Amino acid sequence: MARLTGWLLLWAPLPLLAEETAKAGEIATSGGRAPDTVATILSLGAGLLAVVAIIYGCAWLIRRMGGMTGMNNNAIKVVSVLAIGARERIALVEVGQQQILLGITPSTIRTLHVFDEPVVDAGNAGSSDFARKLQSMIGKSWSAPERKD
């Protein structure tokens, strides 16, 4: 039974194929024109340009809308970032009422210190104020040592 169904499915499209071949033969003998190649290429090119324009328009719209995150960005605030090297940074991030000092490299993000009380006010964080408080917390000097010539 399964073989019979398979043969029927295989032979079913043959009458339709024969009908299309007959119509194509009638067009060729009756002097009908074949589709214009230049018009087809121009139509396809215009469609391609429209699709590319729509893609660029959507990308521009997403950039303008900020990525359409739809999430609450008030929960986490980056208070300050300090570049240590070419690709290394130290960032002070505020989550709720807690501030976290993070070390950021291209391969990892590590927690350096979790502050119990806020070190810097997130509303008016100044870079010199942050550097001074960070220097006092860590105990290192960020300025270059003086030369004795």
C-alpha cells in the first residue's frame, strides 16, 4: 500500500507538467514574446535595493532608540571608569545602595572590592574626587614618582 501511494505521488504532477509544456509551445509558435531580460533584471535590482534600504533603516532606527532594551536601566549605574592600561579598566558600579569596584580586562571581569557604604555620590561623581577616595581606600599613589636628578 505504501508503494502504491509513493507511485501516485510521483506520477501526480505529470499532467500539470505536460500542460505547462504545451502552453510554452503555443506561445513560441503564436509569435508571443518571451519575458524581457532587461526588465526582469531591473525589477530584481529595484527589489534588492528596497530590501537593503529597509535593513539600513531598521538598523538606524534601533540605534536611535537605544537598542530597544525595554529594561529598567536605573538599577545599575556606572559611577566612574578609570583606564589602567590599553585594554584594562577599573570601574565603580552602584547596585542599589552598594558600590562595587570592578577590574575589567578583555577576558574577565573581577570584583576588586565591595564597599559597605557609598564611596562616591553617583549623582555628582567627579574624577578627581573618585581618584582621591580610591587612593585613600587602596593606599596607593596614582601619581608618577618624582625624579631625583
